[in-house]
Amino acid sequence: MYTIFFGVGIGFIVISFLIGAIADTEGAGPLAILQPKLIAVFLMVTGAAGMILSERYSSAINAPFILTISVLSGLFIAGLLHRFVILPMHRAQNTSAHDKQATIGTWAKVISPIPDGGFGKIRYNVSGSVVTSPAKSEDGGEIKTGESVAIVYIEGNTFYVKREAVPN
């Protein structure tokens, strides 16, 4: 019985590496179930269920039935992990980062004063999230806390801003 469980595990590992070399298995595509982390969970649950059922019910239940129940258990738990843990984390990862260059022209509020020739901090909204960044005045002048500024350009991680009349 252990040979069967081991063979099933090796088979899924080989299949996952072959498909991983050909296609992207991350995210929500049809091949996502073949991710190595899901295969590891599948193998662990299938093996554990197979061992428990073999030890307790080997005389009452035949081997093909134990194998079927074990495989279904592994698929069920791996599917739950994929649906309720991996997919939400994948979606969150894709929405948490933003393109800094896309913020040029965005209005921001100064939350830490920008002294003459020095650095301060701005707060702005991007994709529904509030983001803060280090800022410097484009003309090198002082900008007080609470003033509205426009992001003019970005150099490194520093946002260069200028005072303008806020649009209505």
C-alpha cells in the first residue's frame, strides 16, 4: 500500500515539473492546482489519510477504496487551500503595488513640511489606497504642512512636487 501512495506522489511531482516548464501555474488558471505547494499538501494529506485508513480499517475495507478516499481527501484539502488561501493572497499581491510613474500629475497633501532645499513627506491616493512618500519642492522652496501639491516628476524614491491652484 505504501508503494502505491509513494508512486502517486512521485507521479504528481513529475507532472508538476513538466507542466511548470511549459506553462504558468501561478494564479487562477486551470493548471494552478499543479503548484508545488499544493502538491506537497496533496501528498501529505493523501499519505496521512492512506496510512490512517490502512492501519485502522485494512481488514474491513479493500485497498482500492482506501486509495480512492485518500486521493479524494488530498484533492479536497489542496483545493480548499488554493481557494481560500493562495488565490486571495495572489489577488492581494497583484493589487498592492502601484506604478510610481503613473502618479505624476496626481494631487497630494503635504503631511510633513518641506523646508528650503530639504525633504518632507506627502500623502496621496492611488488605486483606492493612501500612500505616503518622501518629497522635495521642485523649485527648492518651502512648502508647509497641509498644502496641496502636484507631483511633477520622480527621481529615485523622491517625489518632486510644486504648489498649484487645486482644481475645483
